[in-house]
Amino acid sequence: MSTPLVEMKNVSIAFGGVRAVDDVSIELHAGEVVGLLGHNGAGKSTLIKMLSGAYKMDSGEIWIEGNRATINSPRDSRDYNIETIYQTLALADNLDAASNLFLGRELTTPLGFVDDSTMEAETRKIMARLNPNFKKLKEPVSALSGGQRQSVAIARAVYFNAKILIMDEPTAALGVHETAMVAELIGELKKQGLGIFLISHDTREMMELCDRVSVMKNGKMIGTERVEDVTEDDILSMIILGKNPKSAA
Amino acid sequence: MSDQSAPTPPPKRNFLQSLEVDTRLLGMIGAFFVVCIIFNILTDGRFLTPRNIFNLTIQTVSVAIMATGMVFVIVTRHIDLSVGALLATCTAVMGMTQTQWLPNLMGLELGHPMIPWITIAVGLCTGAVIGAAQGWLIGYQAIPAFIVTLGGLLVWRNVGWWLTDGATIGPLDQTFVLFGGISGTLGAFWSWIIGAAATVACLLAIWSGRSTKTKHGFPVKPMWAELSIMGVVVAAILGFVAVLNSYTVPSRVIARDPGLFGCETADGCVAAYGLPYSVLVLITVAIVMTVIALRTRLGRYIFATGGNPDAAELSGINTRLLTVKIFAMVGVLSALAGIVASARLGYHTNDIGTLDELRVIAAAVIGGTALSGGVGTIYGAIIGALIMQSLQSGMAMVGVDAPYQNIVVGAVLVAAVWIDIQYRKRVGAKS
Ligand SMILES: Nc1ncnc2c1ncn2[C@@H]1O[C@H](COP(=O)(O)OP(=O)(O)OP(=O)(O)O)[C@@H](O)[C@H]1O
Ligand SMILES: [Mg+2]
């Protein structure tokens, strides 16, 4: 197989005494969607936050396109073309959609001032693709519904031509229609050759969207399987029992 | 929540919505006018004379300059209790620089033309360095701003005392004192020129804002609304200049040196003070700070950090360095305020700027800066400073004793924040 887009090797992190992620290895290839499943508190968000630069791992290695990567900050992660939709969305509630979309990467006029009108125009364009009903461009995002806020966070991640996309429960607050649009978007991005880490608690959705799924429990990796090779029940039992029935068989 | 898709007709809007003016701004200006009118009645018309308006303006400048910086501090969920003390250290440094160090150590004679400018540069650098140091303790060492600046309040007030051996320093340089207010004004002619230039600049700014919107196909307000706003802006600027220009120099002052006012002899010579340099300094600070807040990345990051520090961090913003920059800015502004304050007195005194930290915080908060972070405006802080100063001067004119003045000012501060909270609930904004 080709060099993986991302390879996390034996990564661990502990908060105080809690080993939130314990010796986990995972890889992601271009044009692939890898799902992360597991109970609340299993360590899924923590694992991807080490890739997105929000946390610094205690030990382990990250390799990106075959090169050892040092990711010490969110900025480093962005420099590797990694974009993240955080579970908490990470929006500045007092700013409008456009300011959030471009936060940290504002478009500027030739004189170096922020170019709000161009950013707003760009935001209108991308939102028209993601959530055509979205009209509240002038309001602070605190005035938006949960789903609308989620659309803003998704727009921010896909706008900047990422190579690697991390989506931590991107559809948790979305309606049926909007969820379908995100599913479609994931398919589209995959075709463009992005690698996507997707976290969700919806096993059925994961079986449809992902190429491979990984299951975590108590900070440990239980197993990674191609979706064709397993049934939904296999996945569920991995999540619940913390054992891989395939490897046991 | 306006529907912005093109084919549907725009929904009916009321008068204020069409104007798209900030209702909070209107409320503050309204409150300011109410204060002025009440005092004008209580003082039998002595409050709203050109002379008193002139005095009010120059008394407000120093606090207003610092208040613009305090907005950024409070927006990022910090506080700065040290501005008054920092001001005192900066004026002590500047006082010593111009009267002792430059003449005695560098051999520049008193009155040397370079003295005021070197002094100002030294003062601004002092402010920046001290501010940045406090910002470093807050941002990089994670000591709460409240503690760092509470310590700073004690330290800098007394470093100022130590530098001067507790003595009053002065008289200050002749050019330096021009920044104080009445001793440095533009006169009628140049005040009109500046007023006209400001008018043209504002009209151009409004117009270019409108054409950018049209270029991107965004909705614009109706032409009548745009024109009314332009009308109000023009009236406000030129009205202000007219009022200051109608404060004429008393004949006994002219008699001292008629040449200064462009007359051969004192007889029949009429001259107006016009715009003080200190007010020009404040206006420049206001414009620069507003541009920073609204049009630069720095400003965007300040507000984003105030709204959600974690989100700002995750977006790659260096919030620690940002904290250093904000406190350094406040340091520079305190030094600038110190130039104006000491120039107005003509001396550096030990107690200069005492309690200014409270006035500055009150001005920012009355001006709508939310202590919960993320919300605040520069113009609000300046109007807040004006309201505070009007209350204080007005009560002094009416003859209210100082302790009662403080009781009123304290109560007004709490009431203003309460009204602001009610207002936010009304408009449904979370704060
Ligand atoms: N910043 C932190 N400080 C201390 N403990 C943390 C921190 N972040 C996560 N943890 C702990 O690490 C463990 C894993 O948390 P994590 O957020 O990764 O779970 P998760 O799998 O994403 O769960 P969920 O499905 O609820 O989102 C939990 O026990 C949590 O309490
Ligand atoms: Mg999680």
C-alpha cells in the first residue's frame, strides 16, 4: 500500500492519573474515511486533538506523508494542511460567521486591513453549498442554532483546502436533511483525495460513510476493521465488550 | 434576522432600523445630553457655556485616552488596576527627563527644542516596557491580571515617588505643556480647517463603505438614511468646532502678549482658543484604536479571544503574546495620558493620576464594555469618560461636596451596568 497520509504511532497522553490515550496507533490514507468509535470518555477526542495540535502527546510519533511531523500547536497542524471540526465547535460566540470562518487566517486588503466584505462574500458562497437555508451572516454565532453553528464550523474546516480533515461528531446537532448534506460532502471530499478522521456514535452512519472503523475503550485501541469485513453487531460488541471478536476467532 | 435573498422584498423596517445606528450608542449619547441639560438647569445655564464645554473636554482627555486601552483589556477578560500608577511613573520619568536628566546628564540646556520630543519618546517607551512586562506576567506566567496590576498599582505609584524623591517636578518644558489643554490650542482658523478636513474624511469613509457593499451586492440602507447620517456627522463635527471657537480668550490674557494671538495691540483684539492639541491627541487615539478594533487582525484576535479564549487558541492565535501586546498598548496610552495630565498641571506631582484606574474602568464599563468579555467599543469608552467627567464637574459647579459626588458617581456606575444588562436581555444578546 502507498505511504499513509497520517500515521500515529504508539501515542499516549495522560491527564494527572488518567491515561486518556494509551499506546494507540492508527493510520489514514488519502481518499479514505476512518471512523473512530467508542464510549463517552474512551479517548477519541483526545487522540485527534494530539493531531490537531490542541494537546501535546506525552510519547509516540506522528508521521505525515512519510515524514516525521512535530505538532506543538494548532498552527503547526494547520501548516500540515490538517483542519479540525472540534466537538465543542471552537467558535468565538461574539463574532459573526465570516469572522469565525476566517479566524486566524483573515483575508486582508492590500493595505493589510481585514477585508470583511470579501470574507462575507466568500462565506455566503460556501454556506450556500453547505446549508442553503443559512441566512444569519451578520449575527454573532451565539444567536445561531446548534446546527447552524455546526455548519459554520464545518465550513471553516472545508474552506481552506485541507488534505486531512478531522471531524469530531460533526453531525451531532444536525437535522436529517443537513446530516445528509454532510454525508454527501464527505463523499465528495473523499473523491478529491482527502483523508478524513470521523468520530460519531452512530454506528449505522459510520458503516455507511467509513472505509475502516477503529474502536477505542478506556484510552486503548481495541481494533481497526474494514467495514466490509464486519457487521454492525461486531462493531457494537467491540464497543461494549472491548474485545475484537474477529481477532479472537 | 432580515431576509437577504434578492427576490423577496425587504421587510418593513422602522425608522431606527433603516438608519442602522447602534441603539446603545444612541442611549449613551441620550444619557450624556440628559446629564448636560439637568446640570445646565441647575446651574442657571452656566454648564453649557463654550467655556465650560471647553474645560469639560480638556478634563476628559487623559481618562478617555486610557479608557480606549482599557476596552481591549476588559474585552479579553482581564483588568488593569495600575493605569493611574503607571501614569504617575511615566510622568515622573518625563518630568525628571526634561528638567534634570537631559539638562544635567546630557548637557542639553533647558528650553532646548529637542527636550520635549526626547522626553515624550522616553515616556512612551517607559509605558510600553512596563505594560509589556505586566502583560508577560499575565500572559506567559498565568498570574491573574487582577493580581499583577494590583501589585503594579502599589509598585508604580511608589516608583514614581522614588524617582522624584517625592518632590513636585517642574515647571515643565514650554513646548511640552502645550499638550495640556488651554495653553496649547489651534485658534479659530486652524480649528475650522481641521473640522472641515474631518468632515470630508468622515463623508468619504461613509461613502466608500457604501460602495464596497454595493460592489459585493450586499444590501445597503436607503439613500435618505445614509444622507441623514452624513448630515448628523457634519453637524456634530462642525458644531463642536463652532462651540470651541466661540470660547474667546479673555482680554487680560491677550493683553499679556497680543502677538501670540495675531494682533498688533491688545485693543479690539478678539481671538478664540479653538481646538486644544490634547483633544487632537484624543481624537487621533480614538481613530487609531477604532481602526485596530474593527479593521486589523490584532483587533479581530482581541475580540475573538474575549469571546472564546479556547477557540482563539485552537484557531492558531497566540493569546499569550496578544496579552503582552494589549498591556503594552495600555502602557503607551497611560504614558500619553500622563503627557496630557502633567502638561495640564505644568508639573509632575506625586498624586497625579490617583484613582484614575477607577475612573478609567468606570468609563469603559459605562460605555458598554462587558466584563464577561468579548464586547466593547472605543467610542463607548470615550462617551463613558465624558459622562463621568460631566457628572463630576457638574456636581462641583452645583456645589455638591466631594464625598457626595463620589456617592453619586459610584451609584451611577452600578446603575449604568444594570441598565446595560437589561438592554442586552431585551435585544436577546448573550453577554
Ligand atoms: N483537558 C483534560 N483534562 C483532564 N482530563 C481530560 C481532558 N480531556 C480529556 N480528559 C479525560 O480523558 C478521557 C478521554 O476523553 P475524550 O474527550 O477523549 O473522550 P471521547 O472519547 O471523545 O468521549 P465523547 O464520546 O464523550 O466525546 C476522559 O476520561 C476525560 O475525562
Ligand atoms: Mg469526544
